[in-house]
Amino acid sequence: MKILWVDDHEILCVALSEYVQTHASELSATPIDITPVFTLASALEEINKTAPPDLVFLDLNLDGENRGAATLEHFQAGNPSHVPVVVCTGLAPGNDHEVEILRMCMRDYAARGILLKGGAHKKMFIGLSRILGGELWIPEEVLLRFACSTQAPSAGQNQHHLGLSPREWDLARCIARGLSGKQIARELSVSEGHVRQVSCVIYDKLQVRNRVEAALRVNAELALGKGAADTRLS
């Protein structure tokens, strides 16, 4: 697997690249070859080569005007092969503005995941492994903040959101909040086995592969419902 790691902090970029290559056997079933680059221009040059990388890890604060979601926007505009891009950032999930930047990266610019530079070492290692395995990955703390900024429709609305039954929708909203299987079971007064079974049904109906992808779909639906409610009130 060919990876392009883009970060204008050269020492950090090289260190992360070497770390991933050193632990390649623990992270991926295939060999990993990483090219570190330090500017957006260099990154665009690399992905437009005859043999582009298979995956890109992109810092959001690079040279010049490349800051925040604009960095990913500029990169995707010059990414004709649609090489998957994972945002690797120092943005803080506790900051509302920075959370919205991360949401834009996922929603508007097709990021395939998020890694937090300031996150726990173990969580970052897990995220890397999942991403290299082809999964979409978002840290739980970011996923929870995504959910906090959307509100579910009122209980009086008996709608079947995304083709889910009311009970499945209740569980799906718990997934969108970043709750664990045990927490969902406690909140809905069901067994953990029931949570696992219904979760599989939800994944199948939403045509997603895992909890993260399901949470993104549900949060998008909640945001649409909130927007429609705001329009009616205005």
C-alpha cells in the first residue's frame, strides 16, 4: 500500500511516517510504503503521478491560505483519481468551530476518516489500523460532538426515518450519539445481544459497513429534520 503523508511540520510528518512503517505488520496485512511531503503543492504533484498513492493522510493547516476545510477542498479539486483522503489534524473536538470544520470535511469534501494528533496514542493506533483495513474511522469524541449539534425530531412524529422502524430508529440515534452497545442496552432496556442483532439490521438497511458510517447517515438525517423544523418556525 502506497501512502502519502502531508504535513507542514516536517519533523512530525517524518516521525509519523516512520512510526507507521515500523509498525506496518501490526497495522496492515499488506506492506506499507509512505512518502512524506510538506506542502499542498507537493501533495498534488504526487497524486497526479502515473502511479498515485492508495491513501492520503492530510493535515488541514498547511502553507499559505490552506487552512481548515479549504485545504481539503483544494486538495480534492486536484485529485482526479479520487484517492481516499484521511484528515490528520490538531483541531480540538471541544471547540465548536473546529468541530464544524471536521463535519464539513466529512460531509462536503468526502474525507474517509479523521485522526486527531492530540488524541490518545492507543486510540490513534486503533484508528490507523481500521483505516488501513479499509474502514471509515472517526474518533468517538468527534462523533459525539457531531451528534450533540443535531436534535432528534419530537416523539410525537411517527416517521420512519431512513426506512427504519421506530424501534430501529431509537437504536440508530443511540449509535449516532456514540454510545457503546452496553450503554445502548441500558438506555433502551434491552439485552446487548438484541442491540447487536438490531444494529446489523440497521447497517443492512442503511447500506453501511459499521457504526461510524451508520452514525454519519443518522446525524445527516437528524440535521435535515432540524433544518426543516427551523424553517417551519421562521
